[in-house]
Amino acid sequence: MYAIAQTEAIDTSRKKLRVEEANKLKQINLKEEEAKELAEQEKLKCEAARKKADYAMECVEREAEQRRAAESIANREARTKEKLEKSLALPITTTVKVLYSAEAHRTKQFPQELEVLSKIHHPHLLFLLGACPERGCLVYEYMENGSLEDRLTRKNNTPPLTWFDRVRIVWEFA
């Protein structure tokens, strides 16, 4: 009997150990599942944060491009303003270009040309200072060295433009 009791006690303690080990294994498995779930949540958070960072980067790049465009416009306007101020500060030397005589069929064309020319601002073009619609005249700043056409045709024995300068002017104008 003593041996049977001892065997039963040993079996009971083994069963108890097995139950405890099974419980520990269940807890470990639960913790492992929780860790996997937590890792998945962190992965989702990381992806969301990456998407937010990408969106923020796109916004920053778009704003930088808008800022550069605004700076370019501001610089162009500042150069135009400076040119105007210089022309107003110096004694005014102008060139008057007569587009046509007072022909009836061209009276509608002049306001259109005037509107287009007044909106164009480019470093290689003369600044339009004014106009006389009655006579079909445009008033430009004076070109001391003559026009590009004069230089290309070597009017008044002016030195020819090099091909490098010709290509540079065309490229910059385009």
C-alpha cells in the first residue's frame, strides 16, 4: 500500500507539474500572440507615419517650387521696376517707332499690338515706355548700339555678332 500511495503521490506531483507546465506554455503562447499583435500594430503605425512623412515631403517640395516661382516673378518685377526707375531718373532718351500711317483697316490692330507689347517683359527686349494710338507710334527706350537687325546686317559697318552670341541670344530669348 505504501508503494501504491507513493506511486500515486509521484503521479499526482507529475500531473501537477504537467498542468503547471501546460499553463506556463499557454501563457507563453498568449504572450507570443500579444507580442505579434503589438508588432503588427507598430508596423501599421510605422506605415502610417511613413505615409504622413511622404505627404509632408510632397507639400514641402510643392511649397518650395511655388516659392521659387514667386521669387522669380518678384525678381523679374524688381528688374522691371529698377529699369523704370533708371529711365525716370536719367534724362529720357527714347526711340519712336511708327507702326503704320493712319489707315482705317489697321486701327483695330494697334490696340491689340499695344496690349501684347505692354505685357512682354524680357531682358533682351526693349521696355515699352508709351504709345500714341492716334499716330500709331510706340515709344521705346533708346538702343545706343542699334537693334539686333542692325547688328546682323552690319548696318553702319558695325562689327558682326559671333555665332556663339547669336545662338546665346536666341536660346535666352526662347
